Amino acid sequence: MAQKKSDTQHGPSQRQQRVAELVRHALAEVLARGDIADPVLSAHVVTIPEVRMSPDLRLATAYVMPLGGQDEAAVIDALARNAKALRMEVSRRLKSLRYAPDLRFRRDETFDEMARIDALLRSDKVRRDTGRTAPDGEDEA
């Protein structure tokens, strides 16, 4: 039975996730080996926690963060400048794909979101609501 269009709107398919992970590994390998000659990229260690693929697998959005969060804009600009060379390197490593996906680079905001949630959970109001007063998270007994 064919999938309905509404079934695919609940998140990425298994194939999208599998290809995204392959692209993430290939990008990480290219950046770790220093295969792209760019002074900004060679001066920073870049982590790629996530890649998301479009449904047709022709566009990959890589969420990146330089180690320590330093020079984020410069690193993302350098990655965008070198997107064509990175695409060629990814294509060389992933011969199983019919098309090499176009690459977009975005700042990974996961760490900021985690810090915001952590600060909310440690707030006095939340501690009061949960009955916890100790900052280390132990319940009063």
C-alpha cells in the first residue's frame, strides 16, 4: 500500500536519516583531515552534530558549531564559500548516492537551547513547584 502524503509529514523518513548520517560522517571526515584549504577552517575544529536532508535527498542542511563557539559567523561563511569543494568531497566518499546533495550550513543552536532549559529548571519558581530546595537536585525528606 502506498504511503499517504500526510504520513510523511511526521518527520524525516528512515532513508533521509540514513543518508543524512552518511553525509554528516563524510563532512566530518573532510573537515578533520583538512582536505579543504581555507585558513579559517584550518584554524578551527568544527563539529557537525546534525545533518538534515530534504525529502528528495538533493539538499543537505548541516548544523555546525566551532569548538568553543568561537568565530561562529566566520566559520559558517568559510563553509558556505567552500560548499562546492565540500560537495565534491562528499560525492567522492558517497558513491552510493545518485546525486551529490547541495550543502547548506547553519549554526547549531542545540547547546543554547539546552542551557536555556537548564536555567529554567534551576529557577526558584520551578524548584518551588517540584518541592526541591537543594541546588544539587536532592529532594527534601
